[in-house]
Amino acid sequence: MSKKKSFWEKYALKQLEIQDQTSLEDELYILSERELNDLKKIRIRTYIKAGIAGVLGVVFLYLPYHFFGELLFPKRLITLPYVEMDIELEVEFLIYSLILVIIEIYYLTYINIHAVSAIAKACGCPNNSDPYLEENVNALVNVGLEKTQKELKQLGINPYNGLSKIAVWIFQMIVKLKAAVSGFLWKLIVKKLLGRYALRMLVDLLGAPLYAAWNIYASRKVMNEARVRVMAPPLINKFTTLLHNKYKDNNEFKSILYDAMQAISTTKRSFHYNHFLLASSLFNKFNIEIVEKPKLNSKFLKEIDELSPEIQKSVSKLILFGIIIDGGLTNIEKRSIHRLRKEGVLYYSMEEIKQWSENFFEGKGLDDFFEA
């Protein structure tokens, strides 16, 4: 049975307009000047809204707190159960803070959904010629809601492969706590600059630009993700078709596809929907059986030089394509690229890789990459 959709999922679905197009191959990943201008306007509008939300969140939180103090937010002694220890808490302030956080999250979700739908429409997506229309629509909905899609697990691929559960937990917590930690450090810096007698209200309010910046950063990630999810599917279909036409009868190439997709996923260290599309397309075209827990070769990258020269180059290209289509090069991916180049897995220079990645994101296509 299909899972019942939440209010926000239903709302996001309503915002996505199905475009009446007949060409899926060319128009989605090639952006015209008009489309680029539209995307720029969408980005600016969303940044302004997200930034204002961050500033107002801080202002509405701290102005009543400092102006009305214990009149609105009295301090109460709360006895902790079991340890029988009393602590002083501002219960009303905590509840008020939670309400403001919920309101801000809802508003940011609202503007992200509209940003995603506007980006999709500007790029002519979703359109009724897409054979995977339902899947790609749901993917765009999940981008707007900032939901992690773990479909890769269904294919037996795990981007956290090789990391212990503790390491994965620490990695994810660092990502989630960046805003809170930076806010704490910012206050320390402000107090140091203004001196120990600085007004607490001033210190608190000076955190507004920081939270505005984090909101803008989060919206930027959402918009970038929407953009690459719109442009990637036709490129994935084109690339996997080229590989299939070349290696459909080559068992050596087919035998390494699972290990290659695991290597691609590991460079990102996070679940990415485009990697799922790439793996699904390859496995479908080459009739590879999906295995929940495949036997992966942990030494695959080190043993690539044992493959035939032609297969080596194609595997290198496949890994690089997987890195490109998730949108931009993260620091983790850059380190992975340097390591892969050092090990002789990638045959292309960092300058070429950066250029192809930029071309993909800017909607210039990847013809140069396919021909390389």
C-alpha cells in the first residue's frame, strides 16, 4: 500500500505543473539565456525571503525576552526526577522558542517548495514525455521538503560503506549541528570584541545575520539540488545508452558495475537520488539482478588496472560522471578525485573535471565529456 501523503507533500505536488513537451533528451539539460535569467531571479527572491526569516526569527525571539523579561518568561525551579535536583528553567521562554522555530521551519518549507516548483517550470520540468514522470515528480517533492531519499539501499548500495555506525552518526551530527555550534561561537566572538560588559540583548541580536546566512545556505542547497535533479535524468539516459551500445555483450564490463556504483556513492558520503537513477538505468539496461547485499570488492579501485585498457577508461568515465551529476564538487569529492587520480583510476585533470561539472550545472550540456 502506498504511504499516505503529508500536508506538505500534497501541497508540493499541487505546485508542480506538468509541462506539455515532446523532447526530453535535449531541452532539460541545455539552458537558454532566458532560462538562466529566470533561475537567477528565483534564486535572488528565495535568498531574500530566507534571509528575512532568519533575521525576524532572532528579533521576535529576543526583543520580547529582553524588554519584558520575567513578566513574560519567569524563572521556575524544576525538580528533576530520580536525581532530586532542582534546576532553574524559563519554561515559557522554551515553549515560545519552540513555537517560533516551528513557524520558521514551516515558512522555509513553503518558500523552498515554491522555489523548487519555479525552477522546475523554468527548465520545462516535469513534462509528460518523461517515462519516469511519477518517480521524478516525487523526487522534486522530496527536494522541497529536504527529505533524504535512500532508494540506493534498495539496490544494495550504501554511501557509508566502510564507516562504522559511530562514525556515520558523528558525521551526520556534525552536519546537523553546524548552525547551532556556529551561533554559539559567534556569540563568544561578539562578547570578546565588545567586552564583558556588552549588553546581552545586543549580543543576542547580532546573531541575526548569522542565522539569516544559514537560512540562505539551506535554500541554496535546495535550489541547487532541484536544478541538478531536473537536468540529470536525460543525461543519465544518454550516457547509459552509450555504454550499453558499446558493452552490451561484454561480461567484463557488466561484472564491475555494482562495484563502480558503490565507488561513486562512496565519494559523496550521502544518499543522492541521481546516483539511484544512474544505478537503476545501468542495471536495467544490462539486465543485472538487484541484490540486497551484493558481494562488493573492497579493493575494486586498486584493482582497476587489472581490467582491459578500454574498460579501465570507461569505468573511469562512469565514476567521474557519477561525481558530476550530483551537482558541484564538494570538498569530500575533491579529495576523492585527488586520491583516484593518484591511484590512476581517473585519467582526467582536475581542471577538466571542474569544467565539466560547471558545464553541467550551468546547463551547457556534457558533449565534451561524452567525446573525451
